[in-house]
Amino acid sequence: MNKSRGMLVHHTADTFNTPHTENRHQRSPMLHFEKKGIRILGIAESYRGREQSLICGIVMRRDRIIDGCAFSRATVGGMDATDAVLAIWSSLARDDIQAIMLGGTVISWFNVMNISRVHEHTGLPVISVTYEDSPGLEDDIRYHFPGDTERLAAYIALGKRKPCELETGETVYLRAEGITLTDAVRACNIFTAQGKIPEPVRVARIVARGHLPDHPEAKDRD
């Protein structure tokens, strides 16, 4: 186990996968932390027992000013979460976003994202933040979706999450593409005011909940 200020890392390498593929959307994955105008696209979801969940994307500056918002939908129990994230990014049509921060990579009842595809398509670093330790979801996927080899393979391809300690003293669990673990933690620290949830993700989650129609017979499961 390696320990450094503001970070608890249970692995030896300091770099997440950076795909070699390039396309017309590709740009530098470097985050310019010294700039006051650095912007993060935070994405989170909410659903209440419906066939589709509401996905919200919030563009937030380093000074925590919000200057963009977009929505999309994903199928509860489907495999279209990646498309929902890319739909938000495309609809914003912004060229000043430096990274995408996700409130998890498995949403909407085991709807598994492909964060490598998000990184390749946008050319942006992608950071997924979750907050609880767990042994993984392989057994849950096998139980709820027996024979669904595509879903199981997509989850396994995500790899293990990396536990990291923030400057707030809280531990988060990260997956990322196109960015070093050191910079992923740094981005989380910059955008986390208190506790463990980065503000772009926290606000996106609140807005998603607020825009979801009331459903008296169900509760949030996000």
C-alpha cells in the first residue's frame, strides 16, 4: 500500500488506461489545474421504479459556478448508459470542458457504462467516483441477469476501483480513463467542498431528482 498526502492507493501503477485510438473528437487529456476557469462535466442519475432513469449533466467551474446543464435518459436494466452520457456531452456542444466526472459506472439497475468508449469519443479524461467499499457486482449480475454474458463482460472490463483518501479525510473509490490517479484525486479534491461527493456530481444528482416526476409507489434507487 502506498500512502501520500490526500491519497490512499492500493496499487503500484499511477496511470489509468489511456487508449491509443484517436478520432476527430480527440484532444489533450491534460487538466490545467492552475486555471481558475477549469470546467468539469458532472453526471449523475435518479429513478423511481420507472422504465427509464433521468440522467443529468452539470457543467461546473473551479469556483463552483454552474454554467451548463443537459439531460438524457437511460433504460432501467438496459445497456445504454454509455449512450446516455455521450448524448449529454454532445447536446452541450462545449469545447471548454476539461474532464467528465461520473457518479458511478453502473447505474439504472446494472446498466453498465463503458468509460473507455466515453474517453475515446470525447477525448476527455473520465473519472468515476463511488463512495462505498464492496466485493464487486459479478454475483449480483449473475443472479439478476442469468446468462447475460455481455453485461457481465462489460462490468469485468471496468476493472477494480481504486480506494483514495481525499483532503476532507473521506475515502472514495475511483475508476478512470485518460488520466493519472494522482490527477484524478486532485480533481476530486478541487471540486469537493465537504464530505466525499464532488460538487458537479452532487448537484447533478440533486437536479436529476428534482426533475423526475413524482411516483408515489416507489422510492429513489440511485
